Amino acid sequence: MTKGKILSIVGIVILVSVISGVGKYLAKNSTNDASAAWRTVDSPSGSFTALFPENHAAGFSKDPQLLNNQKTTMPGINAEVSLLDYGSVDLDGASYFLTAVTFPNTVDTSNDDNFLKMGLDKLGSKDHEISSTPTMFGQYKGLNYSFSDTLDGGVLFSKGRIIKAGKSMYLLMVTYGEDKFNQDNYNKFMTSFIIKK
């Protein structure tokens, strides 16, 4: 299996998990009836932890929502990957996402730069361009990125970071409408993320 096929799969996972409408649904159903608070999310395997703003999506608990936790065989790869997604909506209607994709040892993910670039390319579409800058997350390589999409007659902005750590890729993303970006909340979310193993 080529690295290109693997990275295409990563991009598909990200697109399906994050931009498929979950954020749009959560943001449209947000409420402004509680004070801003933050909740800790620890992965079931203990591989990471992060803070999310208290969830204000109508009809959901205040805890960040576990959107996806499954092992799945991806198209073009004959191996099972682990997929884990969390999401939350803050008081302003901005959506916060953390997606973790972990590949088995049988999949070669050794070229961090290609892995990150191809994953980022899959976030792109013909309707938008992504701007990105390389970053380091401790010992791990990453990319900070931003882009926007036109949805339902408005503009949805996305900003975040992709981190490659061993056999895992982590996508942290905040999506928000015009004039809804809170830099302090964004920074808190990004800096709270810790890779434990």
C-alpha cells in the first residue's frame, strides 16, 4: 500500500468526521443559557487528554460529545484503523473537534512531512484553499491551518492543527461563523491538548 493511499484515507476520515455536518448541526442548535466552563476529555486508551468548552448544543449534556469511537477498515487499506472523535459547542456557537486516527503497525507512516501534507490536502476542496504553517508539538511535527467554506448562504471558518505522533494523527479543529471567533478559547483548546503515550 502506498503512502498516498493511506493519506487519502486519513483525509476522507477527517472530511467525513468533521466537515460532514456535525459541526453545522451542533452550531445551529447551540444555546446561550449557561456560563462558560471547560470539561476534560481523556481518551479511552489514555493516549491523550484535552479541555473542551462546556457543550451548549441544545438537547445534549454539557460534556463534550463522543461522536465516533470505532475500529474500521478504510477503503484501499487492508488493515483496521481506530477512529475517535469528540465535539463540543461553546456559548458563541463555535464548534470544537478532536479527531484521532491510529494506524496499526502494518501501515507505514514513517514520513511525517508527507503524512501531514497529504492529510492537509484532503481537507481542501475545489471551493477553498487552505493556508498552513509547519509547527512542532513537543517532539512531534504538525501543521497549523485555516480555511473557510460557504454553507447555507454563510461562511464557516475552520482553524486548527494536525499533529503526527508515531502511528497516530490528531486533528484539532475549531469551526465558527463570522465574528464568532474567540482567540482565548482557541488558545485554551489548543494548548490543553496533551499526548500521553
